[in-house]
Amino acid sequence: MSVFTDRPIVVAGAGAIGCFVGGMLAASGRRVALLVRPRVKTEIERFGLRLTDFNGSETRLGAGQLALSEDASIFHSAGIVLVTVKSADTGDVANQIAQHAPRDAVIVSLQNGIGNVAVLRERLDGRRVLAGMVPFNVISMGEGRFHRSTSGDIHVGADEANTALALSVPGLAVRASRDIAGVQWGKLIINLNNALSALSDMPLAAQLASRHWRRLFADQMAEGLAALKAAGITPVSATPIPMGWTPALLRLPDTIFNAILGRTMKIDPEARSSMWQDLKQGRKTEIDYLQGAVIALAEQNNVDVPLMRRIVALIKEAEVAGMGPPGLTPQQIRG
């Protein structure tokens, strides 16, 4: 029996990313099950899934085209488990997988940050756990609609079973990577902008169109790249532009930068970061797993990252205030 074709793909923690990825897999004929919260289960049962894309495409699925459950026993026959929970919930979902999933199921982390795979491997001793990277944003629009607002292909660590190929379907390309750690660090450095997007309360496209915001992003990125260099880590760019060039490109005049961005990445005019969504909905963000991971690395290697520390403090203030994205200016963020 092939774990890829004869058994379901189970999405562990189907929020925006999980519903979009699981839905696209189901639309291509894969057997898919979603472990979901009650609110999401009710929404999908009522409206089905409507998956839209920045390029104008749309895919619709009825609730009966995938299995939905709030109970972790849904892992019982999984061939592949896609972990899409927030980083803080990784340990809990790993325990559920350990209790219910077959030992030969392949576990793939499609989460932000770089520490989740270590947690999964520790809790799932002896099982095959692969790291992955999702470059695009997905926004939950309500009534079963999940909108992919930026471009990019998913990357999964290369393995002998070619799990990446098994997960690749039309409209959802998945590529095998032999340097998935470098790919994850590259995504994390880009994800440092999530906090700026959240603090600005601006769509990503509008924020990146402003040189003042890009300079702030570039300065934060330069701190991050310095910390990685001191630790001997080489991040892999998800675009044709080398990671080391990116801060300089961000500082270019608007006209030049926008021409370059248009050739390398597509962004929906209303695209927002996941951290913006967290503040909007009063949830705790993943700042400790993004900026926090770089700050920890910087401390280990005596690298100063004052701007990054300032940004972490502002996000935590916004979390405590519970008033949503604060709408700060670049000058206010710099302090």
C-alpha cells in the first residue's frame, strides 16, 4: 500500500493555510481530511470551500469532498500529516499525532519559523518528519472563502519517497529542496516584514510601495542577515534575487524597486500578513518564533539587533492592548 495514494492526507490544524492547501489537494482528487476548530468546521459544512487566488482563479468544493473533524482520531489512517498549527501549538499537536497516527505516516511541517521540526522529531521519535516552507499568504475571508494573496511554490525537504512530488497538484506546486534549512531561514528573514505589516495596518502591496517602509524593512533584514552570518547560516532566497542583495534593493527608489518586484513576486492589492490577522482577531502572534529566533541567534553570537528588539516590544504592546493593528508610522517604529 502506498501512503501517498491509498491513504488520506490529514491537515493538522486547518486554519487559512491548512484549508487552502487541503482544499487544493482535495480538488485534484486526493483524499483529504481536516482537523479543524468547531468554528471552521461549521463554516465549511455550511458554505463548502471557496478557494480564490491573486491571479483571479477560483476553486469550489462541497463539504462532502473532504472529511472534517474536531477529534484527533482522524489521524488514524493518515498517510501524510501536514502540520499547519501555530508554532506555540506544535508540541500539543505532536502528542496527538503520536497517539493516533500510524507510525509510517510522513509528517510534514508547513509552519512559520525554524524550530517546529525539532519539536516534532523529539515528540515523534523514529517517525519520518520533513520540514517545509509555504511562501504565500492566505487570508480567511469568511463564508468558506480562503484567498491566496501572494505568489510562490511550497518547498519540502527532499526524501527518498519524493513526498514533495506526491503533494504537488495543479495550482499548488510543491518542490523538493536539499537545503530546506536554508530555505526556512530565507523565509524567516522575509517574514520579518510580517511585524511591520501588522504595525502599519497597511496592505502588503501599499507598504512595499513606500520607500520609507522598505528602508525600515531593509534595516531590520540587515540585522537578521548579520546574525545569521555570525552563526554560519546561509539563507536561501525564495526568489531569483540573492538574499544578500535584498536590503540594497529595498532601499532603491520606488519606480526601480516596483519594476523588480513585479518580475519576481505577485501580490494581491489587499494582501495582509498573518501577524496582521492575529492582531486584528486578538490572537497572540508568532513574533517569538520569527524575530525571537533571530534575537536568540544574535545573543549567542554577540550581534546587536536593536531595531528588531524594538519591533518585538511594539508587537507585544499591541497584543496586550487588544485593539488590533496600531497603525504606526516608520518614524514611530524607529522611536
